[in-house]
Amino acid sequence: MEVLEPSPEPASVRFGTHVSIKRGSQVRDIRIVGEDEADPSAGTIAWTSPLARTRRCGPW
């Protein structure tokens, strides 16, 4: 088994990916999760959400 370093700028996101969203001067860190785990107020969004889909997120 080999542990790989994550790409610094991935082309897409997957389950468990942490992303930073910048809006104006405010930056918020969120994690992409399954639909049943999503809680935007806790910093998690579903992979099917519009925001996650803009990052070409998929269940694969």
C-alpha cells in the first residue's frame, strides 16, 4: 500500500474533500459529504448540492 499526497489543485472534488470558498473577504472551509450527512451550518455540503456540482463533484 502507498499513501499518496493530495493534488494541491485538483480538477474535481470527491467525498471527503475539503474546499475553501471565498466570498468577498470572508473564507469558509467546507467538506463534501453524502446527502444524509450534509449540514451547511456545520460546514458540510452534499455532493449533489449546486455548490459542490460547480466543482464537478461525483460519487465515484
